[in-house]
Amino acid sequence: MDNATGSTVTARGSGYRIERMSQAPKDTRSAAEKARDTAGIVGSLKQEGYVPTPEAEAVHNQVARGEITSEEAIKIFRDRALNRDTELTARKRRPERA
């Protein structure tokens, strides 16, 4: 049984025992370490063919500023990918004549 305070209530014999939920550890890396890690990830993606677009960078910047959540950004990227896939599939079905 969970409650809103983040603890778990467990039945124990004749009573209940309340256990605190552990919190995720805080990110203790410095800004330079975070930037290095991010640059490494982006470098790996570029090596695999990822090309950052201004639209994608704008979404990433909105997340960084706290204007939207990561979940909202994932939904935006997922919707864009589905739209792009739909367009590509439609082009394959009816090829343009030269």
C-alpha cells in the first residue's frame, strides 16, 4: 500500500510497519562533466548519422529551460517521427514521375 508521502506500509504480524522509499541519488557531476558527457552522446549520434535540426534543438532548449517536461519532448519527437514515416510511406506508394 502506497501513500502520498513516499513511504510504503507493510502488514507485519499484529501491526503495520512503515518503510521510507529511497530517493534517487542526486547528480553530483559538475557542469563541465555534464557538458562533456552530453557532447560525447551527441558525437556518437552524429557518427551514426543523426543530424541535429533547428526544430530539435529548440525542443531540447525548451526542456533545458524547464518550459516543457522530458515526457512532452519525447511525445513531440515521436509525433514528428510518425509524421515523417507516414510521408515517406506515402511517397513510396505513389512514386513521382520524371
